[in-house]
Amino acid sequence: MAHVRLGVCYYPEHWPRERWAQDAAGMAALGLSLVRIGEFAWSRLEPKPGRFDWAWLDDAVETLAAAGLEIIMGTPTACPPHWLVARDPDMLPVGADGQVRGFGSRRHYSFSSLGYREAARDITARMAERYGKHAAVVGWQTDNEFGCHDTTECFSSAALTAFQTWCEARYNTIDALNAAWGNVFWSQEYEAFNAIGLPVAVTETNPAHCMAWRRFSSDQVRDFSADMAATVRKHAPEAWLTHNFMGNFTDFDHFDVGADYDVASWDSYPLGFLDLADLDDAMKARYRRRGHPDWAAFHHDLYRAVGRGRFGVMEQQPGPVNWAPHNAQPAAGMARLWGWEAIAHGAEFVSWFRWRQLHVAQEQFHAGVLHADATLAPAHGDIERLARELAELELGDTRPARVALVFDYEACWVTDIQPQSAGFAALTLALEWYSAARLNGLDVDIVSPDAALNGYGLVLLPCLPMLEHALLDRITASGARWLAGPRAGSRTNEFAIPDGLAPGALRTLVDLRITGVDALRRGVHLGIDGGDDDDYVHHWIEAVESSTEPGLVTRDGRGVTFDGDAGTYVAARCSRPLIARLVAEAAQAAGLETRPMPAGLRTRRRGDHMFAVNYGNTAQRLPEGVRLLLGQSPLPPGEVALWEA
Ligand code: GAL
């Protein structure tokens, strides 16, 4: 039986020492057993170069441990202290505009600075040496949110040199690089690797150059991360190791970076990201105080894959955040619902950010479990209730789903580099197709393009421009049906149009040639012949040549769906109801049972339990005849139900 832990993020360095024991007792009394500390405390751990002060952290660890709490120790490398920056200003990141991004907030380092890498390794090693074998320090987090605040890419001269070396390792000869990138176009040919520049020029730079740069930047994050992970592991061999990844974030390949960790964790801020999302205003208004019903779930399933089956939520939104354009107050009970939902998707732990709101500095408007004056904030009651309920239950492990959704970070870079229809993004399609599956009551496993696919009945490929034969071979061998979305197989690995045109490798399973794209402005909807008003395509529709008669056709006569061997190609971005209908048909063809969900209600199985959460604004009926262990039917907004299934 899985043991799920609840926790909180705590910053002893922000509070007087006399307060720590009271805080620790408060956490334990609330039912928390994990506490993350340390990740921004470098200036207090090494106030002067080579002069360390561990005494306060020793005390904090002992105080928390004495209250029965277990600790996740965060290494402090996201916040290099001022003396280090002053000593080595070359470590600072440089923006695409050539401006140095200076001291005064956080993440002010370049992944390509070898000097910084050394300093980061040093403080990480010292911290891990000191606490790596402490019985109460059960887990470690490296750094904090790699890539946050647009820091994956750095345009410094160190990065450029590293990029040139990276290119040489990948292409061997400059002629091979010139040929692969198509540099004959606009006389972009280079005479040597050290002539290659940053992908910043008068106008759009070569997409192959940009793609190489994105791959290189991702590799820089992976190398830094792997170095830090190995450093911790050396001194803390028994503890589990994690990094806290982010939501809606695709700037580096998380499958790659995640491979160095035992558990993936992520920071879940459903309302901040709803406000930032590219969703229509009506939807944003509907879910303003609860979040989009599929957003957190998508990330739980994604990070479960990144963690090879193991994940947790390191930072769960407790109340309003401070960083979105409009920071809504969560509706009553959401801190509990979000926590339960993470658990439903298999989380090993859920930890709220942060214990107490801070009265100074940048995050004054960011809620905590306690208000700034240490009185209880609304999240406190929610967490208390969740902790009580959780203590009564024995939960099993997550079981494999029958639907797999293939998510590819490189696909996100391709659509960023060449959107062709403004705002077209592989991540958006992945979220929409995920939502479509869940609207049909289907559990989904998100998988990497390299994952084994045995056991799945349906494989969703929402947007995979660099789709390769190996993936299709695995789908075919698994016996699963497939549903592939626009742009599949439309580019080679080196960002060229494939021989025989798109959908490239997929042409082995469906007879198609994509000869063009009609990019549709926002608000242009093409209705489906014989469909409802809600059934339309928008944003993107391809011109298709095929010997196969299309299934769905737009009212102006363009083919949208094309059946092939054991699957269907969808040549457009579909409205949400339309893609839900297509996913339902594909699932049914695969012999999977679908259960249409009412607005805002979602379900998820974990072990022998079925969970339901209601993100909607009205109460929703649950299936007849189930014996509820938690919750009621109809399920009120913001509530959670649970039954054996
Ligand atoms: C996260 C970050 C935390 C805190 C939080 C505020 O991105 O890891 O340190 O800043 O956001 O919502």
C-alpha cells in the first residue's frame, strides 16, 4: 500500500529562531510530515567566500526533526549570493537582446558558466556532506525550477563557444552542418564551427539553427542538473533525489533531465496558470477560482512519466499567488481538492508553498498556510481536512491507463520556432487532446516518444512534427489504435520537409500527402458538414491529397479526418467538442469504454479507488450504485468523492 505524505515549504532563515519550534509543532499538528527547506539560503550559509555558517541550519534541522517532521533539503544554487556575482560577473545570464541579466532577484546564472558550475558544485557538496546522512533528511531537491524566468537559453559568449563545440560534436564537419541546415539559402554558409553565431540576427534565423540551439540549451540544463544530482548522491546515497519542475514549461527536455532523479516533482499553481493561459475569456471566467479541470491533472500525468512512475507536488498553491496578471482567490476548498487530485493521479507527496506569508520582499501578495501575522489562512482548514481524510484511507498504486498520449518536448520547440499560424503550440494541442480523453472518462498515461507502448488500447499523437518510424513500429507492435494530429511527421530531425511530404513516417500507415496549410485567424471557424455548431476546426487546416475518402469534411469541402491502418489522421486543430468526439470514436474502436463527463467533473482511478473532483460551478451526479467512502452525490462544486471500483 502506498504511503502518501503531506508537507510544506518553510524558510527558517526568514523568521526568528524563537519561532521555529512553534512553527514545527504547528506543521505536525496539521498532519504534515514533510518540510522542504534551504533552497534559497546561500547568502546565509556562506555569507563570505569560504566562510560557512551551518549553525542556524543545524538548529533548524534539529528543531523540525524534533517535531517529528522529515526534511527535503533544497540545494541553494538558484540564488547565488552577491559576493559570488561580484567576483565572477561572467556567470550572469545574458538575454537575447545582449543585455546582462543582473543581481537582485533569482536564477541569475548561466547554465554555460563553468565558473558558476564549479561554485554551485562546491556549495552543493558541502551541504550534502553535512546533511546527507542525517536521519531526518529523507529527500533532496537540486536547485529550484530550472529554466524559470526564461533562463534556459543564455546568449553569453561562454554559451556561444559551448554551442560551437556542441555543433562540432553533432555534425563533425562544417560542410555536413551547412548541408543539414540548408545554409545555401540566403548565403548562410559557415566556413568553420567557430564562425557559427547565436540565433539572433536581422530577421528570422534559420529554423534548423534555432532547433540546434534549443537542443543545445536543453543539454546545458541537463548537464548542470546531472552534475548537481551526482554531487548530492555521492554524499546522500540513501535519500531520494528530486527537482521541482514547473507547469506549462517546455524549454528543456524534462524526460532527459528527469532521468537523473528518483522522483519527479512539480510546482502546481492552477489559478496563476489559468490566468496566463491562451484560453478564451468565457472559459477563464468559468474556472477563475478553481482552475481548468484538466490542467493540474495533465501535469500530474506528465511528471509521473518524467519520474518513471514516481512523482510528487513540491509546491501546491495555497491561496492567491503574486505573479499572474490577475491573482484570484481560490474558491473555498480548492487547496484540498488540488491536493486530493494529485493523490488520485499517484502523487507520493503534496507539499504546499509556503508555510507563512512573508511580510517583506517580492512575494508579499503570495498567500501561505498562515497569514503574515501567523494567524491561520484559509488553506489551513483545507489541509487539515485532507490530512484527516487521508489518514483513514489505504491507497494502492497507480495502475497503467489504457490510453497513452505521446508528449514530445522537441515538438514544442518546432512549433515555437515555426508556428505558421500565430500561437500554434504543440503543448496546447496536447492539453486539448488530453482534455478530450478525460471528458470521455478515460484515464491517460502521458509518455515520452521513446516509451514502451505495450498494453495500451489507444495512442494519441496530438502534435508530433518529428515523428519517427521507431515510434510507429512500437504502436503497431502493441496492437493499439492511434489518432494523430496536425503536423505529424512534417519535419525531419534536421528541420526539413521530408521526402514525399508530410506526414513523413506516418505515410506507412495512412495514404496522405500534405501539400499545404491554411492558417486561420482567431475567430475563423470552419463548420463540419452535418455537424453541430460546436463542431468546427480553427487555427490550422491542411490541404490533403489522398486516395482515401475523408471521414469528416468541412462545410466548404475540405477533408479533416483520414483513416489508415488501425488509426486516423486529423488534419486540423479541432474545437474542444469535436476533438472529444473524435477521441471517443477512436477509444470505442479500440474497445475502450467511454463515460461522457458533465462540465467540470473529472474522475481518476488509483489502485482500487475511483476519485471524482468537481471543478464546475454546479453540483454533479456521480454514477449510481457506488458506495462512497468520501463525498456525496450530487457532488457540490469544489468537492471530492471517492469510491471503491
Ligand atoms: C515558484 C517558486 C517559489 C515561489 C513560487 C510562488 O515558481 O519555486 O519559490 O516563488 O513560485 O508562486
